[in-house]
Amino acid sequence: MTTKKVLLVDGMALLFRGFFATSFRGNFMYNSKGVPTNGVYQFLRYLTDAIHTFEPSHVVCCWDMGSKTFRTEMYNGYKANRDEPPVELIPQFDLVKEVVESFDIPNIGLENFEADDCMGTLANMYNPENDVFILSGDQDLLQLVKENIRVIIMRKGQGNYEVFNKDNFYEKKALTPAQIIDLKGLMGDSSDNYPGVKGIGEKTALKLLQEFGTIDELVNNIEKLPKGVQNKLQTDMDMLYLSRTLAEIKCDVPISCDLEDSKWNFKEEKVTSALDKLEWKHVDRLLAPIKDQTSVSF
């Protein structure tokens, strides 16, 4: 049996990245109805390049479903530092999903959970019988790396990827994938707006985990730590454990996506028809990277 190669796409990460890559120049690419399409266009450039590069047999796109999740219920400061999305981006949320559907790629998301949780759940659902690749710019997803699950981090510039797998992970991060959760528990995450332990930054957190392995072992051996670190941990013990919980991706979200429903089967005519409504020039160039992969059989 041929092992299937599944690409899980962090849809919102690609859309936001694509939108801001072009909007800073004021290039919103309005169509004749006044609808901006720049984020969707760049999203597709990223998607087609990734499919061309990694040659998946199956593709699924995962989405956040609103700003309120179980994490905001646990800690009302969670992601509270995020601005409202620009008005030019808002109509592109639905538009991009319609375009994804035209490729027969499933759109997966669930209210009260993040796309990360959906990707974690599906990655573990498809593993270990299949090779899973997770595409994002979000390093929180690194905690999911294990046998047959790789995380592709998009770096600056199109087509610039860093792939993390179980064999290269420690060399790259000096931690195991599971320790990424505890790292965030200790140092917090400014982009998601939870503090961790006040006064403990990445360097100290890394050193502590390399010595003690986990937060639990660290706390069990707290008397072995320098007084200053002891005081910081004791002062913020509740926030330490809360931050670790916020950082952990849930891999048991009640979602499902039959693998056969995600088979990569690009139908150019169907996609072109959907993209015609967006009034883009040179759609053939946009689709060029994947045209040679229409007949891949798995």
C-alpha cells in the first residue's frame, strides 16, 4: 500500500500573511464590485507553491472560527492584544473558503476551537498510517512534530520553507516537541498575550527545561533553583500552569474529515470558473505550479 502524503494548511495564517504582504503598499486588488481580493490572491500563490513543492496526495485547509474560544473563557486576556481585522480583509474570509472549495479541498473548522486544534486532531487522526505535513508560519505547531508528522514553517519570501521533523528537531530547537508547551508555559507568548512567569524569558526557560525536562519536575525540584528563580515561580505558579494549558494544542477536537474527501484532484476548468469571478489577470500563471501535478495517483 502506498503511504498517503497529507498536507494540512493553516488557512488563516496564509490569508493574513498574504493580505499584509500586499496591503502595506495599498494594493488591495478590488474587483468591479468593489470587493478586495489581495489576500485571497496571495493565499493562492502560497498554496500552489506549497503543493508544487511538497507534492501531497491529499490536502485539507483548517480555519479559526471567530475570536472566542475555550482559551478566551479560561483567560480573558488571551489574544486580547489583537486588533480588529482591517475592513479590506473581512470580505475575504468567506471568499477564500469559496476558492478553496473550488479545488475540492475540504474547509475544516469548529467554533470554540482554533485552527491549530483542528490540525492537531487531524494530524494525529491520519498518523501513523500516513505522512502528514502541516503548513503554517506559527511555531506553536512545532509541538505536534513526531513520527510521520512534520511541520513546515513559512519563512520570509515565497517558497522559503523550514521543515521540522523528529530527526532534526532537537538540533534546531535544543528541546523536544513536547517541551515546546512547557517552554511557552514558562516564558509566555506575547503574540497570544499570555505572560507565563514574569521575569523568565526564553533563555532562562530553555536552560531550566534542558536541566529538569518538564515544568512538573522543575516545580518538584524548586529548592535546587537559584533564589531569584524560586521566587518568580512561586509568585506566578498559577499563571505558569495556566500558560502551559493555553499553549497546548488540543488533539481531540470533535471533528472529522474522511481522507478520501481530501484527495488532491485539481480540476482546472472548475477552479478557473471560480477565479473568473475575482477578475484576476494571468490566472494561468497562478495555477502554473500545480498543472503538472493533476495526474498524480495515490
